[in-house]
Amino acid sequence: MSSEWPLWEVFIRGQHGLNHRHVGSLHAPDAEMAINNARDVYTRRNEGVSIWVVKSSEITASAPSEKGPLFDPSNSKVYRHPTFFDIPDEVGHM
Amino acid sequence: MYAQMVKTDAARVRSLDEMDPVERAFQERIDAGQKIEPKEWMPEGYRKTLVRQISQHAHSEIVGQLPEGNWITRAPTLERKAILLAKVQDEAGHGLYLYCAAETLGISRDEMYAQLHSGKAKYSSIFNYPTLTWADIGAIGWLVDGAAIMNQVPLQRCSYGPYARAMVRICKEESFHQRQGYDVLMKMVKGTPAQKAMVQDALNRWWWPSLMMFGPSDDASVHSAQSMAWKIKQNSNDELRQKFVDQTVPQAKYLGLTVPDPDLKWNEEKGGYDFGEPDWEEFFNVIAGNGPCNAERLNARKKAWDDGAWFRDGLTAHAEKVSDRRTAAKIAAE
């Protein structure tokens, strides 16, 4: 039995000057083939102008169970949002 | 459908009160319409059901290339050939999106392939019928992809994030498949009487197998009830079949074709068609492996996989060699 090709995560930059965005994953023996395969699998209809691939095993992800400790601290800081501050109408647009 | 009769391991659907707190929290998230993502806690039954359904769906896309591949070299014009190639390439892509979605649930693609090749995993019954004429290619796009769209559109709202997102991509592309099929048939029915007869013959052979794609009535099925509670499934098989018939019959009329069902009749009261019952004995026979092309499809699939082994191994060996050479050059430079 042959060994399985590693899994790669694929990121594509769309036509509109946006960030590269995760679109899915695929198997390939190396980075070059991963790019070729990503072209065929994820950009058959002009979905992108640039492709990044990264080995899935190289990605470090936050654990879903740590969602609380990780994100809760920012929930109490509502003053980070501009709407926290009341500016009188007379001041005009700010 | 592309996934037919998926089992859930459930003996019955349990109420929230009967669940332990972790499972109840999970079910409440689903009830609230939240998506479940990879690596989050999920009941083992939910995970297994998704692996079964997504892998069956993926296998269907991959095996589904074979009946159409039959006509790539025989397409009537260069343009039709290019279009059919693009469609078959899409099917390969759909298979890959789906295998990747299933892989987020802790099964590898090679394991799924092994299950397909050993006959343990199923694929849709529809792909075990032969493609005898060019009209069959039109009929497949129109009817088979049409039926697939019926099922896949609601799956975009499935509770499992990676599956739902794969479905969004797939649905965009399926529309091209259905239209190209109908376009093939529109052209043919304007042709010679022999060509028109060929289209009618294709409809006669593909109509009932297409209705069978939705699977037998599952109103009493505990597996369907459980899948619906988990929002893996959104509509009953009968609901989707009814929608498909209502949508397709007028399209057949436009082509000047007769739907091969003597019981087909507009029912004003329900605002839909009444129609006959597919031959479920035939369906179960095909599912059990005794359809007209089951052996041929599986053998073609296994042959492609086995014959490609040297190439996959070669690419792996090349990748290792290049990687070793880079490491050696780096050490030498230090």
C-alpha cells in the first residue's frame, strides 16, 4: 500500500483585492503539486488571482473548548466600539 | 439521492430531557441554527452518520464520472466534447471537496477509497445504469443533476460547517450541469425523427431511476428522523421527489416528450402532480450490487486506482528526494 499524500490547506485571493481566504483542502505529494491541484480544484471559474498552500500539519489552531478563556476578556470592553460614546448631534458627524 | 438510506445508529430520537448536559448543549446549538465545526464536541452517532453520508456523496461524484466518461470520445462536436470534459472535471472536483469535508471528521481519504473499493461503502444507485446513446448524456444532466440539485440545495444549510460550505460550491456548479444536459436534448428534439426518438428512449430509461435517487419513503424511518433532528437532512424523501416531479414534468412537455408514467396526473387540489410508485424491488437490487453496471463501475474505479499507484508513488518519491536534497544543501551551507 502506498503512503498517503499529505493534506494541504488552500487559500485563494479573489479578484477584488481582498485577503487570501481559506477555501478548502486537498492532498498532494509536495507544495508545487498542491498549487497545481489547487488551481484545478478551486479556481476552475476564475475564482482567484493568487494561491497559497500550507501543510495542514503546520497549522496551529485554538481549541474550541478554550473559546471562553480566549475570547471572553474582550467582551467586557465595550468602550472599544465607537458607539459606546454619545456625541451630541450639535457636534456633527464624527 | 447521492446519499441514499444513510443509517444513524439511533434506535429512536431522544428528547432534550433524556440527554446528558453535554449532548443537550450540542442539540440546543443545532436547534438554534448554529454550525458545528471540526474538532468541536459532537455525539459519536452524529460524527458517524456524517462520515457515512458525506463519503457516500463523494463516492457518487467520483463514480458518477464513469457513465459520462463513456461519451467523451464520442461527443458529436468538439464543443460538446469540451463541455462534457468540463462537467466531468467538475464531478471530480465535487468528489474532492466532499472527501476533504469528511476528512475533518477523522477518517482519511485512502480509508474512504478502501471502503468504496471493497464494496463496504455505497454510492448512488443511479450510476449503475448504462449510457447507451448521446441522448443519455443529455438526460443525465437534466434529470440526474436536476435531482441532485433538489437534494443539495437544502444541504447548504446542513448543521455541519465543512459539509454545508462544500455544498455551496457544488450547487453553483451543478446548475451548469443541468442546463448543459437540457441544452443537448433541446438540440436533439429539433433534429430528425430518429434523434427525437432517441431522446424519448433516454427519458423512458432514466425517469424511474431518477425518481429512485430520492430513496424510498422515509416518513417512518428512525434514521431520517434522527438525521433531521441533527439538521443533516432537511426534507423527507417524498417531499423532494414531489418537488422534482413538479419541476420536471413541464420541462419534458417543452421538449415534446411523454413521461413514461401512466399514473401521472395534475392534482389541482394539492397543486402538484400525482405519480406512480417506482419499482422499489429494482432499487434494492441495484443497491445490493445487482444493477446492470455495478460490477463494471466498481472494476473501472478499482483499475484506475491500482493502475495509478506507480504514478502516485513516483510523485511521493520525487517529493522526498527534493526535500532531502534541500535539507542536505542547508546543512552544507551552515
